[in-house]
Amino acid sequence: MLTPGPLTTVQDRGRPGRAAEGIGRSGVCDRGSAALGNRLLGNDPDAAVLEVTAGGLAVRAEAGLWLVLTGARCAGPAPHAAPFWLAAGEELRLGPPVSGLRTYVAVRGGIAVDPVLGSRSTDLLSGLGPPVLTARDVLPVGTAAGDPGTVDVVGVLDPPSGGVTVTVLPGPRADWFTDEAHTALTGTGWTVTGDGNRVGLRLSGPELTRVRTGELPSEGMVRGALQVPPSGQPVLFLADHPVTGGYPVIGYVAEPDVDRCGQLAPGQTLRFRRR
């Protein structure tokens, strides 16, 4: 590792099924993009990849490697969504994303750091998993699971650079909010602020006012939940979301759309539509 850019972590499909133990799933923010990279290399679906936020990554191969880049397309000479060979001593450098936020670097054999509780994912909220990557880190690569499959055509849609519209479903505390709040939720273009991370996106727009103002006991949280703190500005939970939360959830982003939200950069506009 020559430089990790603003944030590069090791991620796989996370630690599912452990919420009752107080352990969040974590894992890649854009599951579809990471899965595509592994599929193109013939990796196990749970092989660990690098999740690169906002580009800036530079790595040098100590031995020849097959790689695939997916997710946010970055400036630079490397191909996108197609396997390419990085010879021993050669460097891969990613410029800033042309669109989107998170780029996935899959390597044939997967990133073979030691797993923690069954996963190689870095969870920024809990601190579980390998540490955030830094310059001079040396990453081990695993043994390829089998021969790469033949892929004739791969449909790749780059993350949009403009507004994004996703489907929202009613949350368990939708009745805590006024009619005006529900109208504002789906009638407003929400701006993605610069305060977000892998835990969640902080959105800026009109205040979502409540009918009820009392305290709410902590409840289970999931990826895609739209939690509303006292500021009235919603937070959309992503991969490293907390297992529980004490603020009401007005709605959920439909699961297929959460990957797209994980690619939103600060300043982009997010709109919600009811199913």
C-alpha cells in the first residue's frame, strides 16, 4: 500500500445474524458492485475486497495479480468492470471518482487478512475487524477458489452524479410524525451532507416534525432505516449502522436501493418515493 486515499478498508459480506449479540453486520456498502468484482474473477462470493472511498488509492504489486475495479469509476488508465493483470512491481493508482463515491478493488483469491468473528470486514462504528488501511500496509492475497467463469456481457451502470430517487417503505414509528413531515419526506430533494460515512448518510432539508415528542426505548436498527434525531434531519443508515437506536424511524429505503445510496457523494440530491 503506497497511499490509501481518504479512506480504504477491507470488506466482505459482513457478519450477518449476530445482532442479538450486539454485533452489526457491517460489510461492503455497495453489495452489488463488490459481488460483480468477485464474480468476474471467479472468487468465492464472500472473498474480501478493498472498499475505496473518494479514490486516491495507490498500491504496488509484489507479485503478479488479476484485479477488477467496480462501483464508482475513477480517473486513471485501469479498465473498469473487466479483469486486468497487474505485474510484479507495477502500480495501480486511482484518481477521484468520475461519479459515485466508493470503488471496489477485487483481487483474484481475495484479500486474506485474518477474519474477526467470521468476517474480514472493518466496522468503523464498533471497531471490529482489521484496522483502516494506511500507507506501507502489506496485504496478503488468498488462493484462487477455482477457474474464472466466462462472462460474455456484463451490464454496468455507473453511479449517477446527479439526483437519485429511491423507494421508501413506512417505518415502525411513522405515526410519530405529522402529515406535513410525511409530505416533506417524499416531496423534498434532500441534500447529502459531508458529515456522512459508512455508518450513515446525514441529509439536509426541511425539519421532519413530530406528533409525539416523548422518549423512545432503544429498538433494533437495520440497513436502510431512516432515523430522525431531534434536529428533524433524517439519517439514512448504511453498512456500519448501530444495532439499536433510540430515535424514531420514519421509513426504510427498499433493500435493492440501499446500494445506490451507498454511492452518494456529498452535495448530491436524494429523493424518496413511496411504493
